[in-house]
Amino acid sequence: GPCTECSCASGKEPDKDPSHAKKKENGDRLCVPKIFFGTRTHKQITQISRELKRTAYSCVPMTILSSRDYTCIHPVVSNSSNRNEMCVELLEGKHGKSCSYYHGVHKLSEHHALQPAPGLYQAWDIEDLVSLGRKLRACPYFAARELMVGADIVFCPYNYLLDPQIRDSMDINLKDQVVILDEAHNIEDCARESVSFGVSESQLRAAREELDFMVSNNIRQKHHEPLRAVCCSLI
């Protein structure tokens, strides 16, 4: 079977000596790489997992990484405009409340429907995960991330692989892994988007005013003057 706990496959340390991890001559652990399958949209992941279900590889351990927009089932958070912030606040217990769905994650990630077993297990998609999560009152977002540790194939949108911040927050390590990009002609646009952001004229004017204040009050003038010049030229 595949080595699920290899250090190259996830941030986890390898087991001391799992019998299924093959040994190379020089004593190094031979790792079975994960396949990261990147797509342009979440909709395409649904189509691909449907195709996977029809192949001989339907019972391969898998997971689908997606945003809280698709996987949060908390009644308040899922209806808020900033799910990410609200989720983090709940988990930090800022307002004396926590998320009961998060505390039930293992009920979902260890559920038999998601554990590969010959004849029983089937490739699943986000909707399957979310409806099972609702049934078990357990968080699909974090369950999908937990399942990544033992997964042989990980489906996700392109930006999870291209954007270093998302890779970092998702604990995705691509070293020695297999990366497949579906419809790769869209990669350039996606790469541009992941290092771009929008700024309005009023934000630029506000920044210029603040920089004016800094410069006129002799606060780190040589740092702030070039920044002010950039704001002015953009305005």
C-alpha cells in the first residue's frame, strides 16, 4: 500500500518504521508521491471526481480542498460576508463561543464513507462531503484538510498550488509530488491574479495624506518620500 505518513507527503514526521514504507538500498525511505490535481473552478472538481468514480481508481484515498464558501456549515458563519475571519475568531474563542462543528471534525474525517475500503468506498465530491458533514454536525472544511495527510490524490483550485500564502496556510508541500494542472492555458491569468490586488483612488489619496503627514513631521522621511511619490504618480 502507499506510504501515507512520509515526511515528503505532508508536514508530519514519518512513522519510525511502518512496514509498508519501502526501503531504498541506502536506507532512505522511498516515498509514494501524492498527486495534486489543480483545476480552474470548483465546478470542474465535481466533474472530475465524477469521472474518477467511473475508473478502476475509484477507491483511491482522496480529498478535495476548497474554500469555506463551499464547505462551511456553521449557521451563522456560513451566512456572513467574511467567513474566513469569523471562523478564525470562533476557533480562537474571542467572544467566549467556539464552533461545535470544528470539534466534531474527526467524526467526519474518520467516517467509513470517506475511508477507502474495496467495494464500499467511492470517490466523492464537495456536495457529498458537505451533506455528510451536516448529518454528522461536523466541519467539512477542516475534515477535507485532515484527509489530505493520507490522500493519494488531492483535488483543488489552481490558486491553492500557485499562491504561496494559500499553500502555506493549507500546509501544502509540493516538493517531490506530482502536480497535474487541468486546462493549463489558464495558468498565466491565475498566476497574475494571485500576485495582484485592486486599490481605489480614495485609498491612494488617503495613503498620500498619511505619507504627507509622516514626511512633514520628519518621521522616517527617506522611507516615506519615495512611497509618497509612487502614490502621487498613480493618482
